[in-house]
Amino acid sequence: MKFFYLTGLFSALVLLSAFVYPTNETAETTNEIEDLDVIFRVEICAYENHVPHDKVVQMRSFGKVKVVRKDGMAHYYSKPYATEAQVISDLPHYINVGFEDAFEVAEIDNEFYTLDEYHQILEDKEGIIRIHK
């Protein structure tokens, strides 16, 4: 009976150590392109002062809209999309309902970038040489 108990305890410790003590490979790759935490959204509109009532009503139909205040303006962003292709395919919907200036953005660490800027970030990250010990 002790054998089964000790075997189970040993197995649990081995599995737990894999999570508590990551290998060097896991620790070294935290900032690689694949690990870039990005959320795609549509910037629906941006206003300096008040938002017209008809635009507010329309945005309410989109569900939860993220509002970010920066540079003296309020920027309104759509729901999050998992992929760039999804946000590109949904952009015409926002334009067709009256937000002609809407465009796709990538959100990285609460900062918003156009898709061109996002692609530049990816190119810059690919150019980084990593030295593994």
C-alpha cells in the first residue's frame, strides 16, 4: 500500500515541478513573435467633444464598445477579434452602418496600432537576434 501511495506522490511532484521550474527554453521565448499578445479591433470613431445621438444609438447595437481617452479625444473600439482576417472581414459592416472612417487596429499591451504599424512591429521583432545560453 505504501508503494502505491509513494508512487502517486512522486508522480505528482514530477508534474508539479514542470510548472514551478520552467526550462530555459520556456523562459527564453517569452517575447517572441508567437507570444505577442495582440487583440484585433475596429476603431469605430473618435470624437473630441460629444458624440452625436444617432452614433451613440448605433454603437449600442454593437454590444460592448471600448472607450479609450487619449490626446484629448475619445476613441471608440469594437469587440475583440481573434485574428486579423476576422477584423478585416467585419470592417465593411461598420462602414455600411454609418462609420465611414472606421479602420482596423491591433491592440498590444493597451496600445493601439494600425495594421501597417502592427506589421512593422512584427518585421522588427523578426530581425532581433536571440542568443541562447
